[in-house]
Amino acid sequence: QWEGLLKIRIYAMMDPTEEDFDYFFPKGPLHTGRLTVSAVKLYIDGALGSRGALLLKPYSDMPGHYGLRLHPLPYYDSICRKAYAAGFQVNTHAIGDSGNRIMLKIYARFLKGKNDRRWRIEHAQVLSPDDFHYFGDYSIIPSIQSTHCTSDMYWAGERLGYERLKTAYAYKQLLEQNGWEVNGTDFPIEDISPVKTFYAAVSRKDLNGRPPGGFQMENAISRKNALRSITIWPAKGSFDEKIKGSIEPGKLADFVILDRDIMHCPEADILRTRVLFTFVQGERAYGNK
């Protein structure tokens, strides 16, 4: 980046290593315009597909199996304490309802109420109905990936059963807790295209348009909020909303030009969208004249 070769902007989360802590914590969060390092990344559990996500009750298709907690609880408490003292975010991969509950309660002990620390739960896929309030009560950001819903919907019920599935991939319910949420692709686990992320958020359908009525449409989000979730809200999720995430005077002029209006085109046409041009800081980085 110092040589001007980095043409994109990166929000990087550091590994929870003493080497990284010793380098970043004394200096505070790093914001260079091209690179932001303001967060520590933790993992509480595994994935739902492999039955590694940590559940409060056993898997419906594997009696007696609850999933995996990757570290002892004091490990998470210790890192959260260090990050809080240094003014860094904590962003934790949490998929199962037990994994989410553990981290939400740990976060709550440090955050103590509404705040502007912007600690995040990455994925927040399966939640107990009793735990959604933590996001709003402690200003915790749900960082979702809407294509997880449309990739997992064909088998998630086998893992979770009907009752738990009702509050899984609950993107609208999560959005309502703070009035905003972060949405991403989870590449390389999912497709890198933000157009597909947008489509999954609003339609709750796969790339073939199935199921016809959408999956658990009570948790679909509007096109306006889907657009915000991949633009201004991720910028806010990294403390960068004053310089990027929207087209306004004084901001960095990062934007794309698409070949159609995804806010009003027929739903089925969203997936046909192509990027014509990409501009970074007002300069064309992709596309022909």
C-alpha cells in the first residue's frame, strides 16, 4: 500500500496471537485509507454442515452430538479483555445457538450496555429466540452472509429440526435489533459476487429461483436494506462510514456502475446483473471506456 500498488480497500482482522497483539495494540486501530486493522477474529465453533456448530441441544440427525467449542471459555474472556482495553473490535465466528449465546454473554460482560465499540458476531446463523435481544441491548453487530441461507436451506432442517430452523438465518429479525447489519459473501466458502449476496437477501432463493416462494420469507430484507447491508453498513462496521460506503461530498468516490437498476428490475433479472465499471477514489479500476 505504501508503494501505491494496493488498488482495493481491505478490512483485515488480526489473528489472536501475542505477536499481533504486541504489534497493533500499543498503536491502536490502524486506518490508512487502503487498510483498516481494528479487530481481532475469534472462532467459538465450527460449521453447521459438518455438525461442528455448537448447539444448545443435540443435532436432530445425530443424537447426543452438540458440536464443537474450539477453546476453553477463559481463552475468549482473556482476549476480549485485552481487545477492549486496547480499543479494538472483537469479531467472533459463531454459528450454533450455543456458540452464539456464549459469545453474546461474554461480550455483554465487557460492553455493559449500549456503546460504540462495534463488536461483531460473524455469521450468527442459528440463534435461540431468547438471545436476539443481546444484539440491541449491547450494540453488537450481526455480520451475516445471506447466501448461507440459500446454500444451507435444503439440509439445515435435518440438522436443526423445525423449531430451531425458525430462528436460523433470521436476517430481518437481526436487522431489527440495531436497525442495521453487515452483509458479506464469506468467499471462498460462498460465491464472491455481491450481486448474489443481494439477491439471496431479498429473494431467499437459490440461483435457480427455488423454492418458488422463497425460504422463510419472514426474514427476507428489503432491497433498500440489502443495498445498505453491502455498502454503508459494512463501512460503519469497520468505523469507515465517514469516508466510504456511500456517494457523498467529501467521501472517497468508491462505486460501481451496473448494467441495470437492481432496486427496481424484476427479481429474476437481479442475477443477470453485470458490473460495467468500478471506480476507486474516483479513478476507474475496472471496465472499458
